[in-house]
Amino acid sequence: MSGCGAEKGLISIDEALALIQTQPKTLTAETLALGDSLNRYLAKAVYSEVNLPSFSQSAVDGYAINCSLDDLQNASFKLNGEIKAGTVSELPLQQNHAIRIFTGGKIPEGTTHVARQEIVILESADQIRLSEHIKPHADIRFTGEEVQQGQQLADVGQKINIGTLAALSMAGVQSLDVFCKPKVAVVITGDEVAKTPEDLQSGKVFDANGPLLKAWFKDYGQDVEIIHIADTAEQVSACFEQLKQKYDVIITTGGVSVGDYDFVRPCAFETGFQQVFWKVKQKPGKPLFLLNIHKLMVFIIVIY
């Protein structure tokens, strides 16, 4: 019987949490399509596949301009059509010429400024004038200004939320290496668990722990298997022997105190588990018990 706990007195909640954090928890990884990775945790850092933006583009609806003047207020420019969203102009923009452009549009070669449409006066079908001065490179988003190709976007252990998923998609990421979900079993012990309202007449109660834990894990995207066993040493030992081969985390909801039918602790030791701690300074739930086995990711967290 190793670890700390009952033999050395109760431990604090902080001490219990620290001991939990020291336990081996190396999970295997799997590769998923980006769209299937929501709420999963990264097993490998992610880097941008492209520059963002991938080309220099307009930050506003307005006009791309080629001008070398120091003061652009009241400057006039010959208008050469427009660049629609998703299209490009193959011809470079000539000196003192302008072209209509929209937010996100690729600016043509030769562009020195982008004038937002609010300060542009349309003098004729092919002539515009600026009502105020603008600085060079105004309202231009240059290639790689937001994200550069090869730049790290997310780190190991990071949870993929909706915002992260969208950002990675914009950066050309199509798949992710994520940690596999741990296999979790919740074991409900006790002969007092009722299955029907009629069972209540014989002193039994309905199970609340199983539904509570299942719902809690589901809220985190984790599936669990709920298993009911009787308060016998044979059933408890057989359950541990079977589950330790299949699961990463086992949670039991009783049978760990010092009552005549609390078989969880001795049966766990008999089936090879090692104590990490037993009994925590908290009420309710003082007999909280944590064990592990070998160096595998198999834990038993017993909740009273």
C-alpha cells in the first residue's frame, strides 16, 4: 500500500488535486478531419499552411489608387473599372489611375493607397476625386500581415473551440492530431439501488450518482459506461479485474469507507491497484480514494 492518505492523516483538497496531476496520463493520438475535431484536445502543435492574407488586399470598400503625390486631398484620378469579389486585375495600375475595389479584393500591382468610398467623389463615369488626404498604404492588408506561413497557431493540449476551428480553417489546416478520448466507466455499488418505485418500499433509493456523472461527462463531450454491481467482495473484485483491462478511468460511487460492506478498497488492492491517497479534508466525500495500476493510464477515483 503506497501513497499517502489514511496512514498519515487526511490530506487537503489542494494536495489531492496535486497528486492527481502527477499521475501518468499519456493518451494515444488520432488524426481527425478539422470539422470533426470540435472540443477535442491537440496532440500536436498546429502551424499555418498559408500566409494570411494570402495576397495583399483591400481592407475596405473603396478605390485602389496609384499616386506619388504628398497630399492627396482634392487629387483626381482616372477610373479604370472595378475588381469584383473573387476576381483579379491582371494589368498593373498606372500612375494617377484608380480602380473600384471591395473589401477583401486583391489589389492590383502598382497600388499605393486604397481610398475608402466615403471620401471619394465620383465626378464622372471615369473620373474620381478625393475629399481628404490619405496616408500611403492606407487600408491595405499586406500578404502575411495577420499570419505568416509556418507560424504556430495552436499548441499541444489546447482545446479546439469554434473560434479556433474557424481560424485553423482560414489558415488552410484540413486535419488535426488530437488525443483519443479516455475510456471511462462509472461503477454504481450497493444493494440499496432501486430500479422501480415499488423497490422504495423495501428501503432502497433511486440512483442519482450515475445519471449525474454521465450528464457531467456528456457536457464535456465524453461518453461513459454505467455499471451496477452488488455489495459483495466477489462482484467488486470481478468488476475491477475486468474493467482494468478496458478502461482508462474508473469511478465508483461508494463502498470505500469502513463499513462492513465497503469492499472497494480491499478488493482494489487484491486486483493489483496501488493507493495514491485515501481520505480528503472535505465534507461530504471525506473517503475520496484514488488508485492506479502499473504505469498505464488506468485510474480509479472512488467517490463516496
